[in-house]
Amino acid sequence: MSDLQPTFILVRPQMGENIGAAARAMLNFSLTQMRLVDPRDGWPNPRAVAMASGAAGRVLDHAGVFPTLPEAIADCAYVFATTARGRELTKPVMTPERAMEHARALTASGQKVAVLFGPERAGLENEDVARANAIISVPVNPDFASLNLGQAVLLCAYEWMRQTGERPPEVVGMARTEFASLLEVEKLGDHYEERLSEAGFFFPPTKAEGMKLNLRNLWSRMPFTRADVQTLHGMLRQIVRHRDKG
């Protein structure tokens, strides 16, 4: 898997806690390839390890450390640079979503991809960005565009995993039940139609068929579970019992 994912490169990171937070964010989304360029407080950094919190420590254990950015990206075929500031450089500027979509296509063809993240105080320098093929710019509030290093890593890592398509955008939590069959919903409709007919609901007779059709359509539009069907049957039975007792 490691050969099919981008390498996240932290350029001159300043605080060990932020390096650890970046490692956690990466592993949250199954990314493990980290490189560090000239970390301010040296390496290894105990504060980074503490912040990585357990399993994410393995991202740090295997992180490559380089004195300069050119050395860190020497084996990469395509490099993205994350920045929130405007640049006087002619390059493609992509959202994290588009960038990670492109990264997947590149890695699928066997190319090594890197994503650069700048130091916390001011971000990447123009000299750093000039070495990249494209810029990643997060569409944030223009009046407060600064992102924490860990946040920036998290956004890109999330978009990388989201591109897999393995998880649907919406699922239903079934809570130990399953969807009702069409036959079960049909019988529920029969039950209500019978009791509503006894109560004189379908009136006047000239409109009865249209009312029954609307009711059937209502049942069919609802994604009932078996528990829902049983509850609705039970509610109706209790109403009838209460009526008969009176």
C-alpha cells in the first residue's frame, strides 16, 4: 500500500506537537509516508511522539529526515505545495479534492507523488513552492485563511481516502433490524385500509379509490424496517382494543 500513496513532507516544521498531530491525521486516513525537512528542534522529538499517541508513532518511526527540500523530493515525479497565500507563480491551483483525485491517477500510473506543508509561522516560501508542480489551496474564510499544520494535513489526507470510493456517502444504521420486504409493507397497508374503512375514513365513496391509492403510495415511499412495520401494526391493534373496550 505504501507505494500507492503520496508522501507528505513537512518543510521546516517548528513544533514537535504539530509533527505528532500531522502523523495522527495521516494514519487516521491510512497514510504512512512522512518526510521531514530540517525540523527546527531536531529529530527525533519526544513531543512529537507524545502527540502522535500510540499507533501513529509508527508514522514517525519511519519518517525520513532531510536537510533540504531538493533532497526530500529528489525521487518524486510530481509535487503539490499547500499554501493559503497568493503567489506570483504560474501554476495550477487545486482544491484538496481535485489535488488528491489527480494524485490518485498519478500514483496509479506508478509515479511517486509528494505533498508539501510549510512551517507553522509563515508557511512555504516562494522558493519551496517554485519546486512544486501544482498548488493546493483550501477554500477558507479569506479574512482568516491560516490553517494549523495538523489541520492542513488532515484535510488532504481525508480527501485522499475519500477518493477510494470504498465508502458510500450515506448509509443507514439499522440498529439490529433490517428493511421490511414489499410483502410486509403490503400487509401493513392492508391492515390500515381495513381499519380505516371500518372507521369510515374513505368518504365520500366517489373519492374512496383515490384516497386508498394515495395511502398505498405513502407506504411505498417510506423506507420501513421490520421493526417499524411491527410498531405500526401494534399501534393500530391497541387503538382498536381501546375502542372495543369502550
